Amino acid sequence: MSRRPGLALLFASVCLLFTPFVFALGSSCTAPLTSGDAPPGEPYWLQNIKHQGTAAFNPNTNYTVFRNVMDYGAKGDGVTDDTTAINAAMSYGDRCGYGCESSTITPAIVYFPPGTYLVSSAIDTYYYTQMIGDARTPPTLLAAANFTGFAVIDADPYVPGGGGAQWFVNQNNFYRSVRNLVIDLRQMNATAPAIGLHWQVSQATSLVNVVVEMSQENGTQHQGLNGISVGNQQFTVRNITVNNAVVGINAAWSWGWTYQRVFINNCTVGFRLTTGGTTSATQTVGSEAIIDATVVDTPVFVQTTTASNGTLSGSIVLNNAQLYNVPVAVAVENGKVILEGSTNSMTIESWAQGNVYVGDDGTPRYVQGYIEPTGKTMEHCRLGRLHIRKRTSSVSRLFAGSDCQREVNVFNMFSGCKLIFIDAGTYYITDTLYIPAGTQIAGEAWSVILGGGANFQDQYNPRDIIFSTVGPAPGAILVEWNVQEPYQGGTGMWDTVFRLVKVLYSSCDHSEFDSTPVLVELTVRTCSTPSALQEILSPDCQAAFMALHLTPGSSAYLEGTWVWNADHDLDDPYSRQTSIFSGRGILSESYGPVWMIGTAEHCALYQYNLHGAQNHWIGLAQTETPYYQPVPPPPEPFHYNAYYYDPVWYNSSSPMAWAMYVQQSWDITIFGAGFYSFFQNYTQGCLSNYTCQNGILNIDDVSTITLYSISTVGTTYQLTIGEQGIINEEYNRDGFQETFTSWTRW
């Protein structure tokens, strides 16, 4: 056996929602799916269904994906110490923990039924893990009075005596999720530096419906979220509640952060931002965008450690912040008040600190005050919350756990009347998989749909698949999104990964439902960094034509959607670099509304292409330019295709892939972005003089778009209009990255 170039789209435990209000139900349906009729006290449906998912490429055929902590000895009675039992559920099965940089073959859901779980030391989380509590009655992790450890949930533990060494490389700490949990620190001594979450992670990670309860005693040292920014780059955080802390959210350093729907209750300081470092050696918080925050009974909303004194020293954007009895909105620690709050109530519509730009004027204007509001907030779209999928019955399975294709038309049978649950596993398809409007799908620990065969190998005649390929597939479009919402936010994807990588796979014997997974040669051996140009141009390692296409009549809510053309092998013990080639990231022609919360990386022509798009809200968008460029330059190894509105580089002698390319598009808001170019032809000498590429974000001269909190790396011009340089990085150095706070057309 050999392992072929391929793609993988991974479903998290909640992935797709196409609205149940459909024109026709599936052939086996008699009535539309409703909100469910489970009586009070009945567990969340995920607990009681039969779990038969597999880790397709794990050599242990008895490997367990779904782990109920009570099956490992946890009591959940608030009295018994459940630490050992929870950590046993986390680690069972030779999983990827200390000493393992990354792995895709040991996925797990660690599930918590309703209850109170007493813990006396940290829950050290392993790679590729979802911690999920009952969504109807979220369970509590209760820190014992004698709790020891860095944090109750630790996503990247420090090695004792390791001089700061940690389990994982934080920039590659992928595939983590914590959902529906309450972390209660109130039994701990108020003088103890209690931390609820140490969340030092990277892409394909999420915190959903997490509440941190803190001590209310005088002199408390409890902190809600601490360490999630330490030693890392960019994140989006949504739906986080912190009660009764000295510091609600403590940000030590970052390149860029976007917070959405954060609730701060009865804290001393809501956000404490370490600021003032404007070089790589002195990196502090680079950019902070806080949207739709609600802050109650908290003396200070945002506190910086260093006064800006009229120059860039950490960029801040506040949008639609509701304050109730918050006397100080923004202040310097032990210094002056920058923005007064109110002992009653007030709304901060739009306020900024940093360099702002208008039109084609490349001269920055430093602002520390109110700016023009965008008119777009996230407050009105709440469908990113898990509670809409609390189905207690009506679950249908999809060819459970097999990694070979099955002729099962489950979507046409049950669309609109059942939640279709895809057990953990890898599912191989050889032709387009159509999902009707009205379908609701949930995966298990990033279930994988994997496509392959001759249908997806012609880049001149690309074909749609739903989410994956195996074998060279330069003609594959992973997802064609062609569904329109009947109400705002009614179609969407949550925690979904387009993983454009080489994949481990086994032979498929169609006489058997299951086949034995065969672990074969490493990706890095078959698509390693090329030594010659002809190796790049070979189709053998060309993975896809395009990841995601939003058609003009479609609308979408995309949260935690990551398009990753892999730059390294997650299953290589040394995480060595790979050279896998995909043509295009996300093309949107949608008239909207569209919400995008996620990233796209390493595609040859662009990561985001908005053409004729309208009414989009995007943030935080994080991209990286392919490491091999400009040898060859885009579009190679692919070809220009006018039908899909490919960019043409008219004014560049050394073109590189665009992070974002905007043409003839209207009413677009980017609320936080990190557009990075780290290499030229696999070397990094260009970083020191910001010349890895000339321009990375290009807008035509007619599109209406507003930009907030934009950070770049390795790029001379942070914004070009018609490929002409407008915003030069030299004015906006704010650490390792360069940041401008806002740009508006007029």
C-alpha cells in the first residue's frame, strides 16, 4: 500500500446546518425536524446513542473514540475526587500527549454527563480532543480547595523542570474544543492564583458555552482566562462568560485577537492587555478587537499596561460594547483614564486606539477615540451557539465508521426530518455527494469524508465533492455551497476543517463493510520539499482545484471553518515540511448575508477571493502564503480560469498568492485579520526587511469594504488598491507583526 495525495474535510461534533424549513422532505420523512420533545432532565442525545465510530488509521482496531468519564470511574457527585478518572478517559489508548508533537490517528471525545466533578489537579488535554459537556445541563468542573496545578483545563502543559518547555509547539497545537462546561474555582483559597483555562492553542480549536466562576472574596487573585495568548499569535473567541475575577481576560502577547459575545460580570478588570512592545524582541499585545461585549459591575473594562503617548502601542477596537456600572471604559494601569465609562449604562458604538487610514492616502492618523461604526455586529446572529442542536431523538447514522465508500443515500432519505450523525471515521467517496437544503449533520471528533478517483483529477473541468479527495485531485472543488437561508443565519457550518493533505488510507474490499487500516509511508516521504521545479509542477501532489465556493444566490454562517493546505505532516514524528499544492481557497460570489469566522492557508492563487460579493462579515481571517512561492509564481502549478474569476497579476514582477482579493463587492466588513508571508522559496531572509511579498491584501477601486485590526507579516504593503501600494508596513510596526487599526474607503 502507499499513501496518496489527498484532502480531508473534518466534521466536528457539530458541523453543518441547512435550515429545516425546506420545500421537500427526505423520502423517509413524514414531518419536519422540530426542537425535540425530550422531557426535563433527560440527557443530551450525544450521551445515549450507540457510539460505534472508529479511528480509521489507528493500528489498534479496538481504539475508543467516545469516552464517557463515568465509564472511567468519575462520579460527578461534587465530593469524590474525579481527577484520576477524567485524566484516564483523556489518555487511554496510547494517545498523543507529552512527547508527541501531533497526531491525527488518536481522536477522542471526552464526554461529561450532568454533575459536579471535583478535581484536585489539572486536566491535561491531549492532541485531537473535544471535551464536551451535556448541552442541556452543562456539568461543572469544581476545583478542590487544595487544587494544585497551573489551570483546571490545561491545553499545553508546562514540563516540570523543563525550563519553560511545554508538551506541544503552540503554533501547531491544533484540534481542540471545550464545550458546555462550567469551571468553578470558588472553593480554592482566594489568595491562590487560580486559572480556569490555559488555552495555548492554534487552528481548529474552539471554546463554546464555557463559564468560569471565581471567588468574590476581597483580595482574590483568581483569573478567568490566562495563558491563552501567551506565546501564540491570533484567535477568535466567542461566547465566553467570566464571573467574579480580579482579571477577566489577561492578554500577555499576541499578533491579533477578535473577541465576540464576551460576558464579564463583577470583575475588577475586564481585559488586561500587556502593551508597549513594538519590536519582535519586546512583543506584547499587537491587536485586540472586542465586539458585542457585555460588562456588568466591573470598575475597568479595558486596561493597558503602557500609555501610548500618541503613537502605536497596541491596537484596540471596541464595537457595540454594552457597559452597566462600569466607571472606566479604557485606562492605563496606574495611569490616566482614556475613555470614561458610566455608573449607569452606556454603549460604546465604535472606539479605537491606533493608526487609521482613509482611501488612497497612505499617511496614518493616530486615533484614540470614537471612529465611524461599521453598522455590522455579531449580536444579531446567535446561531453559532450549540443550543440550537439539542436534539434528543431523530438521529440517523451515515454508514457508520467505514473508510470505504457505501452506496447509502442517507441525505435524500432523512433531509429535513432527522439530525444525521456521522460516526467518527473516514468515509471514501468517488463522486459528488449532494446534500439537500434542510439537512442537519453532526460529526464525531472531526469525522472525515474522503473523495477520490478519476472524477476529480481534471483541473480544466473541476467537479464538486463534499469535502475530500484521495489521489491527485487538481480538479476537485471540495464544497460548492448553493443554499439560501430562509431566515438570518439559517444555513451554516461550525468547527469544520478542509484539510488539504496526504492521508493515510487502507484498501477497500467492497465485499466487507469494514477493512483493516494499514499505516503506511509518511507524507513527508512522498510530497517533501521539492529539490527541483519539475517536482512542483508534477500533478502527483496537487490536492485540489478549490476548497469552498459560495455561489451568488447562497448565504452562509461559517464559524471555525479552516481551509488548510498542509505545510507539514501532522503524523510525522518530526513534523517535517511538506509540499502539497491546492489552487484556490475560498471564492465567494454570494450576495449575502455571509459570516466567516476562520482561516485559509497556503493555496496557490489566493486564500479569499470576493467577487461580486455583498453583505459579508469576516473575522478573524488568518492566512499564510505558500512557502514555495515565487518558484513557481501563481497560478502555477495550476492554470488561470476566468470562469472562477481568478486574479491576474498585472503590476507585479514577482507575484505571490493573495491573502484576500476583493473585486466588485459591496458592504464587506473585515473585523480582525492576520495575513502572513513567512517565506520565499522556503527561505526566510525576506522577513528581516519585510519583502517576502510586495502586497497581500488587494481591493479594486470601487468595492465598499471596511477593515479593522489588520496585521501582516513579511509584506511591504499591507493594503494595495488595484495592486498599487497604499499602506506601507513601516508606519505600523507593532511587534513581530505590523498592524493598522482601520481603513475605510471614504
